[in-house]
Amino acid sequence: MLPTKKKQKIIKEYKVHDKDTGSPEVQVALLTEQIEQLAKHLKKNPKDNHSRLGLLKIVAERKSLMNYLAKKSKKRYQDLTKRLGLKAQK
């Protein structure tokens, strides 16, 4: 779970317009942060299968949002992958 201040900071950085909280860019950025936190947790706790399942679900959700964004706007997709340091899909 992300702290509120960190969540607000991410939203402010990736928002598309002033009142934006739900654009694909914001959602992917938030999911990426959650993935990083869970990956760090799983390195310390390798037998935590419940968290591992949650991580897989979050990764799948992020992938689906990234596919949507790639179909909708190739430029926004490429900008987001560069900003987050993700590999672009073909």
C-alpha cells in the first residue's frame, strides 16, 4: 500500500490535466511503484506466496493498461515507457 503523500506526488508528476487521477499514465505509474515495493518485499520474504500472487495480478493489470495506451496513443505510450524506465513492447 502506498502512503498518501507518495501517491499524490506520483499523480502530480504523471497527470495529463489538472484534475487527472485516472488516466492510464497515472494508473501505470502507481502500479509500477507498487510493483517495486512488492518486489523488494519478496526479496526479503521469498516464501510469501500470497504477496507473490498479488504481484502477478498487479503486473497483469499494468500490462493491460500499457496495451490499451499503446493502441490509443503510441506517442503517450512511448513517453511513459521512457519516463518509467520500462521496456517497450513490440
